Amino acid sequence: MSTQSSRAAARLMVAPSVILLFVWMIVPLAMTLYFSFRLYRLLSPDRTGWVGFNNYTWFFRAPDFWLAMVNTLALVGGVLIITVILGVLVALLIDQPVKGQGYLRILVIAPFFVMPPVAASIWENLFMHPQNGLFAAIAQGFGAQPILFLENYPMPSVIGIVAWEWLPFATLILLTALQSLSSEQLEAAEMDGASAFSRFRYIILPHMTRAITVVILIETIFLLGIFGEIYTTTQGGPGSASTTLPYMIFKQAIVAKDIGRAAAGGIIAVILANIVAYFLMRGIGRNLDA
Amino acid sequence: MARAVTPARTWMMTIAAWSVALLIFFPVLWMILTSFKTEASAVASPPQLFTADWTTANYAEVWARSDYPRFFWNSVVISVGSTLLGLIIAIPAAWSMAFVPGRKTKDLLMWMLSTKMMPAVAVMIPLYLVFQRIGLFDTKTGLVLALMLMNLPIIVWMLYTYFKEIPGEILEAARMDGASLWNEVLYVLTPMAVPGIASTMLLNIILAWNEAFWTITLTTTKAAPLSAFIASFSAPQGLFYAKLSAASTMAILPILILGWFSQKQLVRGLTFGAVK
């Protein structure tokens, strides 16, 4: 239906976005790949050269690399499990006939708009701090020793903070899906004597499957790159107990100023992301109506 | 036929739902309350929910520190600037993909989304080096560019899902009535597209404002926005809780308010139209 000229115009209109994104993706990636095979330390700039796979083998042999991989996956997996399960529960609760539902939504969505450094800093100082934090005060109220959250349980603490930030996102999306469920179906099931649990299991949950998939897909994209929360709270420590892959690469680049090694880490991160993305895109393709 | 909802049940559910919502909101509330306390009562033991000596001095003090307004201004420039630039580039693209879709349009959209999955750390090193070489490091221009590119796929996607809902028949009708292309765009499409563009803009300002990876790695002090400022704000052992809270409250309040306005659009925007 559309004419030849309008097609040409359409291509011209898409071109800037495509070219920019292509350059944004391919140029840095090519450079990272190049650096990953080079000896390139900002602190000794005159010593350069090809080093083969040395930067990669350094990474694989680094004592904290596998820990960082485990931490990265634990962060993604842990936050996904917490936010999806709690998200379903909170969404079900808010969807009940309650008073002031609009205000409830406003309260529940708030953490999502808190920038990561602020979220991390509130939790670190006002809640988890072993002397002045609210949790320490509560523990003392019960006569217990304050828990050293960020010292003794750095990863669970970071997971908790990130889960708090992303719970609103999951809740809001699941709530939106829930509200599109026709109440007639539920009423019919109720009249037929279906219990609350079987109504949830056979009507509500299947209806929410698509929304749950979408929550998992989108959250994973963002969670793989979590950085600000760790930077603000634990700086990857104590030791490297809460170092994730992005943070380890950041340390190599900005702190150790070893560009070659950091680049090799970047390429490893790309491979990890591609493995995850492969599964994501298979799921997301079915769920997005492009 | 309405479901039988007894008043008792409604009240029970209301209390339960409000308790959960307040629990989720509590850290934000606690931060806001702390920002109005004196430093002494902020760390009082046992902690006080409300304090007798309310003060707004923390806000005045944080604001008076010569650097805070600069961080704030940097945040405004970077988030609004990157969003506007992104819109200028994305609107024509989304427009033509929605109204003149080709065989490859869907693949193209998927490819754009896949660029979001590229880990930022993988592109950080070249960007860091290039920015230092060409003088964009620690400049607002540099951050505007970086954040624009980071959010461009989301902007294109959001606009695309909005534009796609504008019925094509309206365009044909206008054309049959003899409207010129310019009139068509100005009087028919623009009014229908404005709400979609506005919510895209809102959501992307929020995303850019809260961005904390590029802002930390690509700035030191000159162009650092609030996210970088707060991240480096170390509270030495609880001495500055009230001021930290005041600074944090000021950092999130504009976005919290924008966010509350855009929460309906947030769902479809961040799910790329998959959940509406």
C-alpha cells in the first residue's frame, strides 16, 4: 500500500537510531576485544604489546573470579525469587476490595523511584548500621547482639536492598495483569465451590504467567548490571565477599588501572550476558507484540 | 452480580494491605523523618519515630554547601538533556516503524532491545578512554550522550507501542479530505501522539536521573550528578545521619513526584508494551 518513496523516507527516519545504536554497540565492543589481548596498564603506559590470552587466564585463575560469577548469579536469582513471590502476594492483597487503593499503589511504587545510591545509603546507614541503625536498636530492644549485616552477610544484605528496590516493579506489573482478569470467571468458580487456593492455582496464576515472564525478563536485564548498590555499601567486600562480575571489572579498570585485564573481564561479561540473553529473547519474543 | 463482600472482610483486607504497603514504604518514610531531626536525635537510642525538636536546618545546611546545588543542576541537565536528545532521534524512527512497517521492522526492534543487554562494563573501558582523549570525560555533554544512547532502545520501543495504537484509517481519511502531509502531521497525528511522547519523556527522565553506573565511572566532580554525589557521601559513623537524609530526600523527591504521575505509563513503558 505504501509507496516506494514513503518506504525510502521511512528508512531515512530509522537510520539515525540504528546507526547510533550500532556504533554504540560495535565500536566499544571491538575496542574492548582488542584491549583484552593487549598489555595495557595506565600506570605503566610505555610497556605495551600483545599478550595472547594472558588477560583471560589471569581472570579465570583469579581467586575471586568464580566467587564473582556465583555472586552475580546469586544476586540475579535471589532478587528474582524474592520479588516474584512477594510481588504476587502483595499484588493479590492490593487487588482485594480495600479502601484507598490509589494511595496504596503510590506507597508501594515509591522504592522504585529511589536512585540506587540513595537506596543503598539509607539501608546501610539508617537500618543496617551496627551502632546507630534501626535494626541494631531493635536487636538491642530484645537484648540481642546487633547483626553485622554488611560485614558478616554482605551478599544477602545486598540482595535484600536490591529486592526492596525491585519489588515495586514486580508488584505493579503483576497488579496490572491481575486487574485485567475478569471477575465473572472467579465468581463462577467460587459459586461452583472452588476453594480460594484452587481459584488461585487454576485461574489467577495461569492468567499471570505472561506478566511473570515479563517481570523475570526485564528484571534480569537490569540485575545483571547492578553496580551502584555495591559501590555505595560494601565496595565489593569484605575482601571480595560481595564482588560481582561488573564490580570486579570496575575494580580492574578504575582502581588497578589495568585496562587489558578489565577488557578481558568485559568480554567474559558479554559472553555471560549472551547466554542469558539467548534464553531471554526466546521467551521475550513470544511475549512482546512487536 | 457483585461478589458478596462483607464490611468486616473489607476492613480486614484494608488493614492488611495498608500494613504491607507501609512496611514497603517505611525506609523512605524513615529517611524523610530523619531528615527533619537534629543530628543528636537522629541517632538517639532508643530511636524515636517522631521527635520533639523538629528542624529544617539540615535542608538549609545541605543546600548552602556550595556544591550541592551544582550536583542537583547537573542531574537536571543530564536527565532532561539526554531525554530530549533521545526523543529527537527516536521519534522519526518509531514513527516510521509504526506507520510504514517493513518486513524487517520486528527484527530491528528486537535487535535494538538486545543492545540493552550489552553489559555496561564491557563498553565502559573504551568509553572511559575515548572520553578522556576527546575531552568529554567529566562533562555534562559526555553524560548526556552516554545516557541518551543507553536509553535510546527504551525510548524507541515506548514510542513505537504508543504510535502503533494511532489508527491508520484516520490518516487515510485526512488524506482523502485533501490534507497535505504537513497538515496531517500537525493537526491529526501530533495531538494523538503527544500523550505517548509525554509519558516516554517522563519515564526516561526518571531512568536517567537514577542512573548510577555511567555517572560514577564517567565523572569525578565537575559534571557529577546527584547519584554520584550520594554514592560518595560517606557518613562518618553516624555523625551526619540527618544531613545525609536531607540530601537524599532532596535527591529523590523530584523523581518521586514525577514517578507518581507516571506510574500508569511505567508498566507499559518498562515492559515494552507487553503488559498494559
